Amino acid sequence: MWQRLLWLIVKELQTIMGNRQGRLLLVVPVLLQLVVFPFAATLEVKHASLAVYNQDAGAASLELVKRLAVSATFDHVVPVHSLPELRDCIDRQCALLAVVFPQDFSRALASGRNAPLQVIVDGRRSNSGQIASAYIGQVVAGYQAERGGSMPQVAVRNLYNPNLEYQWHVLPSLVAIITTIGCLIVTALSVAREREEGTFDQLLVSPLTPAYIMAGKAVPGILVALLQGSLIALAAAWVYRVPFDGSVALLLLSMASYGLALAGVGLFISSLSRTQQQAFLGVFSFMVPAVILSGYVSPIENMPEVLQWLARINPLSYFIPILKGTFLKGYGFADAWPWLLPLWLIALLTLSLALWCFRRHVE
């Protein structure tokens, strides 16, 4: 029986790698996302445009404008001379945000009075605008501290990512996202492809039981997940210089555990699909919510309670913390245990559900 199972696994791998389209499907997304994702998927704000409406023209306002202009955040400062011109600049998106200095700004600072400073943010680009406005606040606070010396000096230390390199956040998460795509596509297309090609009935009359057939369909997807995840991890450590302080064995174990959970999802989708097109749609119907609910885009704690419960059964929510901990925090098995256990439980649930659905369709 084990020899027959091995033959089934080899057959699946030959089917995946035996044609040019299958090879491209597994290789091209990895290369494209490895090249594009670390640079495109970033929340850093650099080279933005800033509109300045300076009604004051005093020493203080001119000094602040100079400090903002030399920063990496604002590449281009657009001077405007009226509120309608400022509004038009924001409307046409020629500036991410605008700073308005009132007429008595420098005089109020010199006399020790409060000097209000207005920052107008383009709400259509709220995330970038909020980040850039926070930087303006830092520049103003630094200037005020230099002048008066009465403001408390706050020293910020960023643990595990001292310089806030955004690629250190993106690339460990990219291991999870690429693994998700590869494993789901391989497993979801397996049974649907057999149905389309008319070989599904031949598989059923073979000596293999439904459980062995499901295992033969799941193992190639797990192997693809391990291969793709390892390639991304190697590129992150060697090409992009993301520090890797954890255990290689833990990384491989977590990839295999995550692949098991995904294999159950993919086989469940494949059991419900009559064609490969339906399987593709099922994969992406799962993929997009899984990424959004994983905590990669926004913290899970900020989501409504219903979505937080959905996030708790999302395997990606547990795999990404393991990856970041392994890369940046030097996780060992004891540290990763709270995330590995839910992954194993989800894998048991999804594989059992896929096997039940497969047996039901066979009957």
C-alpha cells in the first residue's frame, strides 16, 4: 500500500511539472512577488509632495519649511498663496497634505504664546497622510524643544527592527503568502483535474482507499509549499539581508504544518469543484479573506469581534507570527508552541473535513 501511495505522489508531481504551464504557474508568481512585493508593498511615506500656505513669512515659519523640505518624506514643496489654491492643489492630488501658517505664527512663538499650525490631509490617501502628518509633528516638536528646551526628550528604541526597515516586515510575511498560493493551487486542482480528464473513476477502482488517495493528493502540495517557502526565506536572508536568528528546523516544521492545514482547505475546495476553473475561483475566494484576516494588513485586535473569531480559525494568522518570530526574534520550539498547536488543530479539522467530503462524493 505504501508503494502504491508513493506511486500516486510521483504521478501527481509528474502531472504538475510535466507541462510548461504547470512549471510556469509554480515559478513565475514566486519570482514576480519576490522582486516586486518588497518594494511595492510598503507603508513608508517617501518622496511625497507638501503644499505650504505661509501667511506669516517670519523666521520661525521659514525655518520649519526648510526643515520639512530637506527630509526624505517630502521631496517637493509646493508654495500656494491662497486657500482656494491650496484646496485646488489637494483636489488635483499634486500634494499629499498641506501646512498652513497663520499670520502671527512667528510673533506668537517669540512672545511665548500658543502658535496654532494647521495640517490639511488628503482623506482619500488617509494612511499615507496620517504617517506624513506624524512626521510633521515630530519636526515641529524638535524645533520647539530646541527653542525652549522645556519639552521632554523621548528616546524611542525599536526592538527587533531598530531602523524600521519595512522589508523586514514584508519578506517574512511573503513566505506565508507565496506558500499559500502554491499549496492551494496544487491541491485544489488535483481532484478537479482528475474529473475533467476522466481519470477520476480509474482512481476510485484502484486498490487505494479514499484516505490514501487524499494523502497522495496532499503530499505534493506540501512539498511545493516547502520548496517555495524555502526559496523565499533564502532570498530574504541572502539577497535582502533580513536577519535570520531562529531555527531552520523550526522554520521547516512550521512550513510543513501550515502546508498540512492548507492541503485540507485545497482538497476540500477540489472535492466541491467539478472543473479546474471552479477550483481556481475557490482558491482566490479563500485567499483574499485569509490575507486580510491574518493581521498582515491591519491588526486583528482592530477588527470587529465577529471577524476576530474568523481570524482565530485562519491558519495564516498563526503562520505569520511564527515566521516573524523565527526571522527577527530568534524563536525556538518553546516560543513557537502557542502558534504551532493551533496550526495542527486546524490541519486536523481541514483534512478531516476534506476526507469526509471526498467520501461523500464517492458514495
